[in-house]
Amino acid sequence: MTELLTLDVLKQAVSGTAAAFRRVVELQPAGGPGSKVYPPTYEGGRYATEKRRINGETLDCVLLDSVQSQANRMELALQDAWERKRLSLPVISVDFSETDARFIGKITSLQAPHRIADAILRDSELNGIPFRKTAVGKLLDEVNIQNSIVLFKHCPTALVYGMWDSTGLRGGMGAKFGRAVVSEIIGIGAVPGQKTSSRIDPLQIAIKAGPVYKTASGDWTLNEKEAETDENGKPILVGKKGKPSEINHGNVTPSFAFVKERDRPVLDKEGNPIPIGGFTIDRAIQQTTISLPAIRRLKFRTQDNEDSIRTALVALALCGAVLSSEQGYDLRSQCLLIPQDEILWGLIGEPGNNPQTYTVNAEQALTVVKAAIADLPETQRWDEQELVLRPKSDLVQLVIRSYVTGAETDEVEES
């Protein structure tokens, strides 16, 4: 029997011995059976393919959205609710709007990869004081799993989605919090497809129409005398050979796309080039689990109400997942998925018992979070006042230099 998920249900689950809240959503490509989906690509243009045991069968699968990506989507859904004033949350932001890097706008602790412990916050200031030396920042040096109240008040998502304070005073020995929420989307029965590329130029510009040279202003020219020169006085070509295609003119010869290393196709076990071209799948599933033991391990050094704080964290975790689903499953270009049935949550309780199922929509999830916070004494509630930092001048310059050199070298350092 399916019931409505309420705050009382969460309280009983947290104070009891239940193992987890779990959600399994079956999805299909929006284009219908046989239409392609495009997974994320990793180093070398590879897809994350693997075999998984599902219901006693070994099946070819492909990762469509990783645990990390799912966590980011949930946090962005929470930020959207915060911006729309649907939900009050503690948010620390770094505002670039009054700097030379104003195009960055504002980065929040819901966007920063390491949340409140991120280097973006570390390298920012409050009234000229480095963040880690402010009243809130100093408290982070004392945070651990036995003393988590500071994170609950100022960045509860760090307790839900995990955090490693590797940028603080303790470096690699900084506080670590594992993920209480794990979610991913996989494609099942995955068959790789082939991608082709081609372009017909209406101007019919030929390769011999070049070479094309760079100018000092960043533009291009056909005139050697107007070109930027190197240290030997030689005009600099656009790209390697100065072909018109380097400035997006000319036809592109129809071709197949393959995984490459050092400009050579990577071969599979049979010696065939590995194609890049998306997948057709039988179905996709999203599996989301909220670990109640992980939440119960957190201590807050309060005389009472620890279970009430934990309940608020579970409510926040559920809310992030529900809000993310409300925004849909448009994962990336050519990867729009559609749920096939009503989305239900199961509470995994005593071994051998079937999970109790619950329904919860976005408004219900928001209501439960608000009720969970209201259930706490005022001294234990999270801080709903946004803390706005300003980036240090060196951080601003680092951003600007990265944009300039990144545009020139097309290189990005991965974190």
C-alpha cells in the first residue's frame, strides 16, 4: 500500500532501525524505442561502459549520469528553489560582479565542487578578512563526524552529499564526510552506435583558398603583411596549417567518429576502431539511495534533538532528489529521458519485509523540509541569511588569465 510521505514518517525512520530510502525510476529515451541517447564522454572521448548483473542476467550497460553529476543536479535544484524563495537554505556565495571577472557572476556553496570547503570560498574575503579566518571559517577547522553542527547550520548539503576539507589547515587530513545520498542513471542493454560528421559550406570555400593568418588583434587575415609574427618574424598561421576550416569556413568531408589517442583510433579486442556515436538501449534506470546509517553516524554535540537534526537532513536529501526529478531528465544534448511510471520511494526496514512505498511531489517535499526545521529550537536551526564574500584580487586575476590562456591553448586543468 502506498502512503503519503510525511515528517512523522521521516522521524520514525531516523529514530528506528530502517536502512534507507530508495527510489528506482525506469526511463525511456524521449524519441521512443530505438532512438539514440548520448552518455557523457571521458578522457579520449570514451564512454563509461560495463557489464552488470541485473535480475540474474549479465547485461551490457553504459553510464548515463554519474553519482557526482547526480549530486550536482540535486544541489542546483535546491539552489533554484532557494532563488525562487520556495525554500530557505544557508548559502555562502562569492560575488564576482564588481570585479574584472564580472562575467562569472555569483558562485554559491551549492555550486562549488567541494561545497563550503571549496578553494573558491577559501580564496575569498568577508570585509577584507579571508573566509577561513572569519567566525564561520574558523569553525570549519574543528568540524568532524562527532561535531557536525557547524556544517548543519551553514552548509547542510556537505553532510548530505559529502565533503573533504582538503584546503584547510589540516590539508589532506581535513574532515571527511561520505555521501549519504547516492544516485546514478544507467542505460541497460546498451548497443553502441556510429556518429558521422559533415558540413556543406554555402560559400564553397576550398582548402586551397588559404592559408589563413592570425592578427595581433585576435582576428584573421589572408595578407601576410597584416599577420602577427613569431620571434623569427614569420607570419603565424591559424591552427597548424592555416586552413579555412580553422576559422569555420569550407566543407567538412563526411567521416566517422572514433575514440582516439594521439590522433589514432583506439581498437577494441577484435581490432576494430571504437566508435563514438551514442547508444540505443532497452531502458534506463535511475537508482537513488539515502543511507540512514550514514545520517545516524553524525553527531552534533547538543543535549537533545539530535534525531530531529538528522530528520531535517533526510528531509533535505529527499527534497533535493524530488526537485531534481521535477526539473526533468534532460541530461545533455541528445539525452532526454522520460519516466515510465509514477515515481515512488521505498523505505527499506526490517530484513525480509517488503519496503513500504511512499509518494511525494515537490511541494510535499518542500513542506516536509520546512516542518523539520520548524521542529528544531531556534538555536539549532540553520542560518537562513546569505553570507556574501568577495573574491581576492589574485583569484580574479587567475580567472582572467585562465580565460585568456585557455582560449589560446584550448587546455583546461581537471580537478
